[in-house]
Amino acid sequence: MPSYIDGFVVPVKTSRKQEYVEMASKMSKRYLEWGATSVVEAWGDDVSDGKVTDFKRAVGTESDETVVFSWVTWPSKEAREAGNKKMQEDPEMKAWIEKEKDPPFNMQRMIYGGFAAIVETRR
């Protein structure tokens, strides 16, 4: 059965990269606890300006921000839905959301979605 993927593109303050890495490292471990099979956080290193659109324009990246492209792999959509339910009910997550008033990224400009894998090739 093909995997189910949650994909994210988010603008992150370049000067706050380490803070983002620390937050993402903690979150990736939690995703695995909630049933994900892998988590990848990728810092924009070679993000071209497109003629019509591009990653930077998609999230309105400002001059002091870098695009981060991330994905969480789940065994199935059902596992993803169960994992998201666990995340929403997690007291640690609720406390973090209430406490975090100045995250290193702009959640309002983040784009995300769930994707059913249609081709999945592995080594």
C-alpha cells in the first residue's frame, strides 16, 4: 500500500534557523510517536525564482526569510488521521501552542496539504 504524505512549505526567519531546527527536531520525534514513519525538514539551499511562480512566492517569503520544505510520511491516510488526532489531544502540544507567541516561522503563510502517493520508488 502506498504511503500518505503531509507536505509543508513555510517561510522561516533566516536568523532563527537554529531555533527552527531545534523545534523541528522535537516535533519530528513526536510525529514518529504519533505513527509517522519518517519526517524530513529541508532548508532552502537552491530555490530559484520562477517566471510564473515559485516556492518563495507561494509563501510570500520576505528578504530576511528562507523557505523550508518539509514532509511527514505516514503508512496510510488512516494512520495520518489517527496521528493528527493524537497530536491535537496531546497536552504537551496544547501547552506549546498556547506558550509559543513568537515562533521562528510564519504560520499564516505556511502552505500544507495531504497527498496520496501514486508512485513510490525505494532503494
